[in-house]
Amino acid sequence: MKKRMIILCVFYLLAVLGCATSSKDSPVYIRDPNCKLVSFKPGSEPDACNGIKWETQLSTLAGMKHVRTDPSHGGIEFYVRQGDAFKLENGKQLKIEYGFWKEKFYVGVITIREPDEWNVIKEAVFKKFGVGAKPFLNREEYLWVGKNIVMSLSYDENLKFGAYYMRSEAMEKKMAQK
């Protein structure tokens, strides 16, 4: 009987410890039931990302260096442009990656590592495009859905990581057809 009790206690502890996770490891996001889609403030929907117009052919751009391949949609090739950066109002510069699908410009992505970067970029984006929809009550994430562009801005304080991206909706539709 004593042996059975020990085995049951061990299984119980393993089950409890095995199922326990901290909110830092796997956060649960709470949807905002009142969240509505938000577009860009009038006249601000971008027709380009950092000067590169949507669907621009990669071969027409100088100084592009391949940095990685994302296997989604049959392969999105990411590049950085020599001497190029996303400039924050505080003077700091962040690396911007440009994603191309079938050699056409599809998405621009900026990664955010520090809280001060997050605060500066969030303020600048809100000022330029308006405040985006906030789909989660407990997550710093904002979305804009325009006629031609979808844009997202997010930051996770626990991970000290965020992203600001904008992508072509027309390209997304073409990618979905393939």
C-alpha cells in the first residue's frame, strides 16, 4: 500500500509540474470583444515601404543583400538594402528587411528589441497613421487594414521583442491563388 501511495504521489507531481507553465512561456491573450477593424487615417495609407513601392521588381533595386528565406507561400526572400535603415525620431536607426515573393516586393519588416524603441516607434506610427485596432486587451498589438495595405505593430515586454510590418494586400491575394 505504501508503494502505491508513493507511485500515485510521483504521478501526481509529474502531472502537476508537467502541465504548469508560466504566463511568460505561453501567454494567454484575451480578445477584445469590442474591437473593430481600423483603417489608416485619411490620406495616410502607404503606397510604398521606406521608398520601395509595392510589387517593385527586385532586379530594379540596387544594393540589396539576401539575408534569409521564409518558407511560407512557397518562399519569401528577405533582403536588406545597403546603407538603408528605418530612422526613429530620436535618431536611432533600426534594420528594415524587405520581403519579396517571386521577385516582387511584398512586405517590409522592422524588429523592435528595446522598450525605448517600442515607445518611439509606436508614437510615430500613431501620429502618422492614426491609432490602430487593438484586438487583445492584454497585448501591445495594433492592426490597420486599408484598401491595399495591412499593417501591424506589436511588442512583447517579457520577450523584449516586437515587430512593425506592412504588407501588400494585392500581393497577399496573388499568393493565396498559387
